[in-house]
Amino acid sequence: MDRRSSDDDPRTAAPGSEDDTLTRDDDRDDDRPVGWWLTRVERLLDQRFAEALDEHGVTRRQWQVLEGLERGVEPGDEESSAASGSTASSDGPADDDQSLVDDLGELVESGWVTVETDGLGASRHSLTERGAVAHAKLRDVVLGIGADAFAGVSPDDRETALRVLRRAVGNLGG
């Protein structure tokens, strides 16, 4: 009996660096399960975002903070975390909170974010003019990555894909 691991089966193997050579016209991958494709897209998007943001000297968390501030959401608010997709690190919320404090500190030092405090110790963050310009440039970069990812996909097909994924999330209790 052949007891190959799932990693030996190209239809079920986890996406990895060996797949970086795949081309758009490579038909051998059409029978891979949806989970493989979802993971692959996520990893490629994460990689593109990390590279693009790194070129501009910001982390993904800092981008998320800038995006939240542009919408008027204070960093660390539940709405901010949910909107950005941020989750606590595997080490727990305390590490996540410290990371946020560090990222905010760097954005303040860069002159992109200001902090105003009331007399009671509560603080409010906002984008500076310089931060708003940087955010606008970064938003163009991020939107460009999304456009690249969905090049050649019709709006109807994209909406269908989103509807299917929303349904799958609901079916799984999420």
C-alpha cells in the first residue's frame, strides 16, 4: 500500500516556494482543492504587501494604523482590529498591544501621526499633513496590488467569488 504523505500529492500539498515557478497557463494545477488556492493567494498577497510596504519603510501593521486613522478609528479599538484583520499574536494580546505601541511610536517619530492628550490621560491619534500624503501614496500601492491580483477577472466573477467565500465562512460558523 502506498502511504505517501499529503505533501507528496501535488493536489493537496501546502503551497510553498516550489510553487513560485507556476505560470498562469499551467493546467496541471486545476484539480487542486479550494483550500490550496486560498492559502496560495493569501501567501502571495502577504508577500507582495510586505515587499511593497517595506520599500516605503513601513510595516503592514503601520499601514493598518494609517488606514484606520484615515477612517477616524483610534488604533487598538475593537473596530480598528476587526477592520484591519489584525489579531493578537500567538504570544497573546499583551505582545500585540506592545507591538501596536511600538508601531505608533515609530509613526509619531516619523512625523506622520500626532498624539493629543486630554487632561485625564486619554490620548487621540491623528494623521499629520505629511502622514496623509504618505497614506495616500501607500493606498495607491496597496490598491495596485489588489488590481494586479484580479487582473482579467470580471466584476461579476469577483462578486461571485466573494459571495461563495462569505457563504463558506457562514457555513463554518464564522
